[in-house]
Amino acid sequence: MAITSANQLELLQTAEAVAREKMIDPGLVIEAMEESLARAAKSRYGAEMDIRVSIDRKTGRATFTRVRTVVEDDELENYQAEFTVEQAKQYMADPEVGATFTEEVPPVEMGRIAAQSAKQVILQKVREAERDRQFEEFQDRAGTIINGVVKREEYGNVIVDVGRGEGILRRNEKIGRESYRPNDRIRCYIKDVRREARGPQIFLSRTAPEFMAELFKMEVPEIYDGIIDIKAVARDPGSRAKIAVISHDGSIDPVGACVGMRGSRVQAVVNELQGEKIDIIPWNEDQPTFLVNALQPAEVSKVVLDEEAGKIEVVVPDEQLSLAIGRRGQNVRLASQLTALDIDIMTEEEESKRRQAEFELRTKLFMDALDVDEFFAQLLVSEGFTNLEEVAYVEVDELLVIDGVDEDTAGELQTRAREHLEAKAAAALAKARELGAEDSLIEFDGITAQMAEVLAADGVKTLEDFATCADWELAGGWTTVDGERVKDDGLLEQFGMELEEAQSMIMTARVLLGWVDPAELEAAHDDEDATEEAEV
């Protein structure tokens, strides 16, 4: 096939037709044609030649050119596509390294094999362009709901026709025991779109929490308009779900808007989710209040929040325990997902027993250490004293508020408390030295005798050992294992050691040992302060 004036316009018409059919840019088809013609020309003129083809976008005329590049004498490798400065002088007036010389060559006649090869190149380029277009189109739609038609089911996975591509709904992304037949209409959430060699892979889901959020956005105009925000979603697909909403307009009730007239809006979502029961929860910035809402329909008596641990204790009436936990722990599990907190639920009776046990433990501590009777020890606990340090070092006025305590009695109590603490410290110090603790550790600022004993028992016996510790090893922390938050106990956590305090002590030890330059440490602190100010 020769590129003659008779079929020049046919090239453009073919490119337009292919581009229209595949819904891609005609320019991409023409570029594929140019590449295929260049390959055919190389097979005619020589594979080492740099042959390029340019098709005029208006006339369809194909121009074949040979390009040669000027290189240094010692870099000349390909005589067909490169030449030296000296060789280039017969073609160019003032050749420089890197310059190119282009000359037109006669068009080639394409034989059957060359034409077939050109066709394959064009088809390959068109397929790649089509895949790129599909990927970009569906990538932009990731995180939205799409309507499709079931094509077939393979090993429990559903292949869905989503228009200009195919999506896959995996077995674990289906609700319950859903089953579909070919040509069934299906609504799914586009969870992920990945670019792969065989084309874009579109992963669909019906169990994702975002699917329910998007369904509410479709059913509730206030959510679509941004008047109501969905703050959190937790689902047990096909069974139960909780969704937390907040209104930015004080005149609009977020829960009522989501429920709709006679439940019409929420019922539409429930029907799509195969009857999944949905609790609509008003969101609140105050975590304990939000948790009380999230545990509906159970009633909550008291909430105790441990922000550092990300944990929360909930006390419920005895008769509400099963309702708060839910069938197989479903209610508390969903509330935990919704609030991102670990929730411990106990009854009022259990909490009362625990408080009583703590009360008796502290009472016994004061009786043994201060040599007072049970009644007086109970008075101290009732007034909020929890340990001997508080008794020994509080202002005397705080002891005088206790019935029957005058200045002499208060002074005697503090003396006994201090003597007991000093005796414990002396014993701990002796034990620490016995375990091998060195003076560099014992005398380090912030380390008490009891701390030194605990550290030495764990093998931390010198300041060098202490300086190699991680902050969480001293203060404790939380890690996530298989989706569950697990507590790491710190060596000094029992002494009230906080993470920031541990970091500061470790860095101070490193400075004292000469491991860290104090100037660098100060600069790091300045950077942290600047970052905090910027965030504020």
C-alpha cells in the first residue's frame, strides 16, 4: 500500500472514525498511525535509521523524514542516525553537538506484512488510549455510587457492567447472602480504581460504610447541600448500622431530616441495604455525650473518659446491660467504631463493687502506714486522699477540714507519712544498689529510689542504659495489633510517668553523656514551638 494522494484523506477519516467509536482523541489515533508508518519505513530503509513520520492534520499528507544527530567524535556509535561535527559540515553551516539534521525521504510502499504490523501498532495504541481514558474517567468517580448491570458471577464474585468498563464486586463486599442473576440492575460504591496492564480494575463495594453515607446524600437534600454533615458511619453489613450527623443550621434537626416524612428517606436507604437497621445519632464534639448518644437505645448512668489511652468506661443500669452490649456485642462494637474509642461497659453494681474495693484498699494503706484506726483512715479516703504523698506534702489547711483534725493532729499525720515514705525510699535504694544500679542512674534528676529499683530489676542500671530507652518503654503506650488496641506497660508508668516527661528525661541523659549536642536539642525545641504556633 503506497501513501498516495488518493488515500491521504482516508487516513484522517479512519482516525476520526476510530476515535469516535472508542471515544478517544483523534490525535492519539493519528500518532499511532505515524508510529506504525515509521516502523514500516525502518523495515525498508534499515532499523538503525531514525525515521520519523508526520501526518498533516488537515490534508492527511504523510511526510517521511530521516533525522541525524551531531555527536562528539568518541561518542559516535550509530552511523545511520548520528554523525560527527566534521561529517555534518557538508550538510550544515555551523554544526554543534546535539544539533539535528532532518531530510525528507521517499514514502515507502507497505507490503502485506508491513501493513499487518502497522495495523497491530494502531490497535495497540488505541487500546492503550482507551484504557487510559477509562482509568481517568473512573478514577474521578472513585468514592461515588454507580449503577450497573450484572454480567455474570464467578466464584461468588459479581462482574458488573458499569458502562464503558467492567467492575468487580467481590464476595466479601456483598451484603449478607446477596445473589444476582445476569442483567439484574445493581447499585454499588466505587471503592478503588487501579491501573493494571490488562486495563483499569474497578473494585466495587456494598458493605463499605461510605456506601451508606453516599445513599443518604442521594436521599437527603440537606446532606447534598452541605447543611447537614455525616461525621461518622459504622456498619455491620446487612444487620445494623449507626450514622452520626450534625446540622450547621440551628433550625434544622439533623436526625429528623435524615429520617424524613414518616421515615421515607431512611426507609429508602434501608431497602437498598437489604433491610439493614439504621440508628441515626446526633453528633457532639463532647466525646462522652456523643458516646451516650451512640449507645442508643441503651440508657447510660455515667461515663469515665481516659483520653490518653483512647479508652472509655460506661456505667449502665443492671437491666440495661444486655441492651447496651447488643446481640453478640453488636451495639457496643458499632458505638466503638463510631466514636473511635475502646469502650468498657459495666453495670452500676459492678462499678459499686470496684469503687468499694478501691476504698478498702486505700483505707488499709492509711491504717498500716499512718497507724490510725479504720474510721479515721476512711475519713481520709472520703476527703479524696488517694496516696501517702498527698497526705505528706499537702498544705496543712487541707487536713484541717477533716472533722476532729487540729493542727497538732495534722502535723503528726504528715510526720508519720513522711517517715513511712523515707523508710520505703531507703529500702528501695538499698535494693536498687543490690541489683547493681550505679550512682549515675540513682542521682539522675527525676529518678526516685523506687524508680531506680524498678529500672535495675529490668536491667537498666546505668545512665547509659537509661539513655538508650525509648519513651514508651518508660511511660507505656498503645499499639494496634490486628485492628485491636493493645496496651504496652511502661517501666515507670506506675509512678505517673507521662510520655513527654519520659522524652525529656531521656534527651537530658543523652546530652549529659555527650551523645546529643545541646544546641541541636534547643533548635529542635524551637522548631516544635514554631510548628505548634503555626497550627494554633
